[in-house]
Amino acid sequence: MAQECPVMTSPLSLYLANNHSPSDEEAIKAKELKQIPSAKLAKVEDLILQTQHKLDALYEERNALKSSIARCNTILSPIRRVPQDVWREIFFHCLATHRNPIMSYTEAPLLLTHICNLWRSIALSTPQIWSRIYIPIFHTIRDPIFDLPPTHVDHPEVFAVTDKIQQRCDLVPDWLGRAGVIPLSIALSNQSGAAPPTDLHHQLLDNIFLCSSRLQKLDLMTITMGEVHNRAFNLSVDQVPNLEDLRIFSIRNDRRHWYEHGIFKAPKLRKLSIGFLPGSGRPTTMFPIPSNWSKLTHLYIGSLIHANWASQLLLHCPLLMHCNIKVKHAIPNSATDETHNLREINLPNLTHFGITEDRNDGASIYSVMYAPVLRNLEWFQIRLRHAVLDPFSIFQLLPRLESLNKFTFDPDVLTLDDALDCFRLVPSISHLRVGRKVDNLPFRTFSPKKNVIELLLPIPQEYPDQSLFLLPKLEKLEIYGVSISDKDLLDFIVTRLEHQQPGVSRLRYLRGRFTRVKQMDISRQVEYHAKNVGVEFQLDLSWPVQDLEAGLSPSMGNSLS
């Protein structure tokens, strides 16, 4: 409760409104009036001090109680009660999915061993997270005169490479040992160069191939180190009983009978990917197909193979679900031509088929191939067709693909008339990809010309409300390097969005990569029209960035700068 000020009830209050000096008597009176509140102030401050001590004690007690409760809450935290099986499942989903885990403490599983003792214990006792590994193999530099490895004095920075290899040699057996009896997935790669393997390399490879019986997936992305291939090719069938997935970047030219080696005859082999077969770019000659390939479900061969051998290969692999091949003209006068060309190639499980052909060299395959559940077809040609040739042989196959959902082709191969015929043969597709999928394309000056995208606009009929749409189920479109302006692209999107044609799907996704500069921003207009028709539309466009100031450098063209 506020106390009444004695000064305010005395004549001295007049001095509060001016700067006049009080008389001696008034000064004595003011001092007397001051004594009463001063005494009370001392008592109040003493009371505040006592109360503050009590409050501080209460605060201290409160903090102690809070700390005690926090410790109990820490003990009772639900995260502590998570079963280890759940942690193991979480840890498993922390691993990279698009590649094998790397040997780095910045990523799982090694990262999980550096969080806390509990996580480390769980991680080290979870075999599933240690069953996959990516191992890059470094080359070391040797003295060109004495053929000795470098020393700290000669090349201190290079010596660190040797230390790194030693660390990996020590880590690999521990890593693979933590996987227990779980099947392994191992990916190997090396830098370019032809340096011979060292003792450390041999030690590393010993640790890897010592576990060959547990290999489920082997990925050899090696380019030049023949020792890696030698180790892999020397494995017998009995040493790879669990190998299901084999990927090889390239098979060396000195491997004439490579198909006879154990890794290609593994009894459980289901997925096989070979980037380059022996032959230095020439079409691979026919060779005996291993009997176990009849169980393959996935096959990729990046080298050109003769069309009649490709037919034999497909006949031998009836269980294929995913297949990518490159074909060239058939071997003339082949003894197996007539026999195999008359046989139907039935692939009842094939859902993805990618083929790259030299002109119309796949005709012998298309005419007899039956794939009733094929949903994804990728078709490319190495060389453009001359006008005098017959229609594309793949047109024989397209009408039989009633389940086809996605189609990829090269726009430079088809004329507009060819594209029109092609689209009429595949009315079921909902996903069209025009061009090879790439993220970055080189810059080129834009030159407007007719393109296949215009064919997907409505074709006027006799009555205005009966316009014909090619690919009526089209919902996703990807275009790479197609010559179309931003304005024409906007008009196309709006037309496929706002049509009122019954039975025709609305476009919902468009991804474009262009070789020209950006002409206008169409994203807001597309968003506006999509919102008007109630469609969630995804637009992903990119253009190359042209450095207009590059030619202004004062040293441009000076090779000595």
C-alpha cells in the first residue's frame, strides 16, 4: 500500500514546482520530514533483503527439484525404451540406397559407431548394415629409377595414399566380419592409370575375395587394374555359390573365353550387367551362352552384338524382366539364322526393354518377339536412317505391346510422319520421354522448327468438339534437347491441361532440358492454369547458362596466358 508523502501536505510542496531556495527554517523542517520515510525505507530494504534470501533459497530448491525431475525423465525417456530391433531397423534405413556405403565416418554405418556407446554397441552387432561396402582402390607412385615406393622425404603428400590404403586394408576384414554370415554386396573401383599392384593392393584383394562364398552382389567398376579382374575371373563356380548380381564395367580383350569363368556360371546368378565385351568396339562375335543364363531376370550388355546372336540370347533367357542390349547387323551365312529367326521369342515376364540398334538391324527380333506385360520401352538408333529405307522395323513390335506405359525414343531419328505413325501405334502410354535422359546439355543457338511435341496437340476433326488427341492417356512428358520455344511449350501445356475431351487424361508432369537460353518464365502461368482445372502439375525445366562475358577477356585466345 502506497504511503502518503508528508512533503505534499506541507507548505514545502511549493518548492517542487520551482527552483527557489528554501529558508533556513524551511530547510530544517524538510530534514525533519525526511527522517520518518528514511527510517521506514531502512526497514523496508531490510525486509526485502530477508525476503530475497528466502526467494533465492526457494529458487535454489526449485532448480534442484527440476534437476532431479530431469534426471528421472532422462531415465524414463521413451527413446531409452526403444527395442534394439527397432534401432537396427532405423540404422538399416540410414544407409545409402543408390549405392553401397563408403568407408567414411561421415556416413552410416561408420557414423553410427561415433554417436554414443549404446548406438556403437547396436551398430557393431547389426550384421545387416555391414553387408554392403564400396571400396575405391588407389594407385601408388613408385620411383621410376629404383622401382621403390616413395618416402616421406621424396613425396610426403603421396605417402598419405599408402597410409590410406593401409587403413582400408585394416578396416575391410573388420567391416566384412561384422556382417557375420549375411550375404555380401561389394563394389570395387579404381582410378585411371596402369600402375602395377603393390603388396598393399594384394592384401586388400585377399581380404575381399576371401569372402567370395558370401558374395551376393559384385560390382567391378575397375578400368585398368588387371589384378582385380584376375582375382574375380579365377573364382570357380564353387567359390561363388550365392552370387546373384554381377556388374562388370569392361571385360579385357585378352579374355577370349571369359564366359567359361566361374562368376558367369554362378548357379544363383539372376542379374548380369556387362559394360563392354572384348572386341574394341566391333560387334561381339557369337559365343556359347552359359546354361545358367536361362535363369537371368536382368540383363544389360553395353557393347554391340550381332542381331542373330541377340535373338539367341533372348531365346535362352525366357525369365527376363529387365533387358538392355545394343544390336548391329546379323552375321551373314550363320548356320543358326534360319532356325532361330523362325522361333518366337516369348518373354512373359519382361517389363522393361531397352534396345539401341544400327538403323533397322533389330528387325529379326521385333518380328518374333512377344512381351505381353512390357510396360517400359526404350528405343534408340546409332545412325540415322536414310529416306530410301523401309519403315522402322520396331513398328512391327509396337502394336503387340498392349500394356506399354512408358516409351522413350530419339527425336532426331523419326520424321514427323514417322512420329505420327509411331504415336498411333502406342495409344496406351501415359509417360513419354523424348531424347536421352541427361541433366545438362550443351548450349546451341535456337532455331525454331517442327517437332514431335506439336503432334500431341489436338488434331481438328469435322466437329469442333471432336478433336483427336494422340496419346490420350499421356500424363508425364520428358523432353531433352527438343527444339521448341518457351511460348510454344506453354501453349502445349495449357492445351493438354484445359481440354474438355472425354477419355483424354490431363498432363500432370513435364520435365525439359534445353540447349538454348531461357526465353520466358512460364511457371506462374502453368501454375495458374493447373489450379483452374484442379490439377497438381509438376514443372521441371532447365536451360544452359551462357557466359556472355567470356569473350570479353583481354587474354582470350592467348594460349600463353
